[in-house]
Amino acid sequence: MAEKPDEVKKLLTIARDLGFASGVRIKAVDAIGNIGTHDALLALLDLAASESLIKDERDRALKHARKIIKSGY
């Protein structure tokens, strides 16, 4: 389980990097959402609050965060 926080950090870096295409950033957001841990939830909320990302990316981060919360984590 020690790998999960590192994985979340790497994916969060990709999701924030505007040098990547939107599709790549969205895949990173989806991957964070699929991890489903508390660290992933915090990362998704951080992305949703980021004004530099496009609206679709922020909405997607919120969707995944909502899914983690509903799962009872």
C-alpha cells in the first residue's frame, strides 16, 4: 500500500501539468479516481479547486471525489 501515495502524487503532477494534452490530464484524473483512497480523494478535491484546469477536468475530479465519498471511504 506504500506505493499508492507515490502513485497519487505522480498522477496529480500529470493532471496539473498544462503542458500535457487535456486527454492525458483527464486520464490521470480517472486513474486517481480509480485508486479510491483518502489520498486520492484529497488529490481530486485539490484538482477540482484548481482554477487553471478546464471546467470538464474540474467536474470530472468532483465526480470521482463524490464516488469515493459515497463508497464510504
